[in-house]
Amino acid sequence: MKWNAKLSTSFELPSSWQQLQRGTQYQEVISQYFATWSPNVLGYQWLKLGGLSGEIHCQLPLRHHIIMAPKITQNLTALSSQEDTSVVQSRLSELPLVEKSIDMCIMANTLNFSQDPHQILRETTRVLCNDGYLFLSLFNPFSRLGIKRHLNLNGQAPLPFRHFCAWRVIDWLDLLNFEILATQRLALTNEVPYFGSLVAIIAKKRTYPLNFTPQKIKFHPHKRFNTVEAFNEIRE
């Protein structure tokens, strides 16, 4: 049976970590790890896809943060009041941005709530500038979350989500010509690191093939020049 990344059913992307069980802890762990890589990004335009990404804080000055989400909720409106922060309502599969206009993109568990993860990654690739960074996190399917299908708080509407192995996402990124700089399992308090609830991936968009294999060039020797034959051709 062939596995398809794109599903016919739609998913609702949470607008805040507070909608998820242990969501605040996830937010803190991801923010701390991404903050260790943020100083490597020199560009000004930072894109955050979804409300979960919008609540990830990297604590760097002189950056313009663009938060894009399918719905503008109260917490996203509050984020728009922060300095150098813009909130835009948009489908994540069709970003209203020109090519190569973004220096860094954060996707905090966005793919876990995506109907078509391939398309979101393609759009991210399109808008990222050359050598732009991608900070991505996923729920670890080998953690205790592997047996769950919903992450909503008690008494709230169900929030179904999907599981992706890190190696599968890395394979997708490799096809899009990203260089994987780091992968890291992120564990909450009292979790064994290998079975931590989260996996983080740091990638960089490259402009040259990463798996470049030189091809052998076949040499075809020319026929030796014969002056007599050439003279006869001219006479004819």
C-alpha cells in the first residue's frame, strides 16, 4: 500500500500552544533550542508559519517577524502589537510573498497539522532566499505521543494531528536542495532524551546540488586531417 503525504481530510492548525496538552512546555523547549541557532541568521525578514511558530521567541533585535496563519485569532492580534511584527491571514500552501524575499522561516510543528506538507515545504523553498534558514520542529512519533491522535485540552474540541518521522522530512528537504545542519531530539522534564516529545531540524537552502556526482566525459578523437582529401573537396 502506497503512503501519501497529501490527505483528503483537512486539519486545523492551532493558533496557540495553550490549546495543546503540555503546550507551554513544548513552546519553551523549542524556543530555547532555536535561540541557539538564531544568531547564525543575518537577514532581516523572518517568516513564522502558523500561530505556534508565531509564539516561538528567538530574542534577537533588528528583525522583522511576519506571522502567517489561516485564521487571525485573539492571541495573534496581540502578537501584532509587538514591535517589528506583522500578522497576515493567508493559506500556508499559497504564501503571498515574492520569491527569495525571506531570510529565515520557522515551522514549529506546522507539518503535524498540515493536509499537504509537500506543498508547504515547496512554498517555503520558493520564498526563502539563497542560503536562507529553515527552523522546523515535529512531534516525535517514537515518544509517548506516538499512540495519540489528538492533542486538545480536556473539554475542548479535538485537535487531530499527524505523525512524521524525522528521516522522512529530511528526505523531502534533501529533494528541495536543503542542507541539514542539525537534528536534535528535544525532551521535556522527566523524559528520556531519545524518546523526547519533539524533534528539531535546522536546514539551509542551497543553490548548488548537494549530491553532485561528476560525470565522465567521453572523448571522441577527430579524424586526422588529410590535406589531399581537403584539396580534392575544394576542387570539386
